[in-house]
Amino acid sequence: MIIDKNTVYKVADLARIEIKENEVDHLTQEMNKILTFMEKLNELDTEGVTPLVYMNNETNVWREDIAINEISVADGLKNAALHNESFFMVPKIIEK
């Protein structure tokens, strides 16, 4: 497949990008280089090669997610500038 100016304009329209008239020739050459490279990759013999989903076979080791109450509410509020009995008080930043 060979990329021409019309194809470049169509791809730019689908990608919702604006291209200038003087960029079309350069983009045509670059897109043709990409397709040539992809055709070269299609020539490779991949028989017997398993598809690669992850870069390695390692699996994540997850720990149990256990909620632990390590600090009391009173201790958590000690250094707060403004607070009531249970919550931090912060200035309002969103206006209606």
C-alpha cells in the first residue's frame, strides 16, 4: 500500500489534527516509511512463538488489605489548624 496526499488528509481528518500544505509531502514520506517497516516485519517467521502479553512471567505478590486503626482521631487532629470533634476544617475552594 502506498500513501498519497489524499490518504494523509484523511488520516489527519480522522485524527482531528490540522496539517499545513507544506507538511503533506514530508508526512507522506514518513507514513510510507512506516508501512515499509511494517511490511518487513510481516516477513518474519513467527511460527512457534508464543504471544507476549507481559514482559516477564513474574506475578505480583499482594498483601492482605486490612484496615488497622493505628492513630486515634484525637491524635490525628492535634496539629490541625481548624477542626471540630471529628473532622479537619478547610477553606472552601469551589464556588457555585
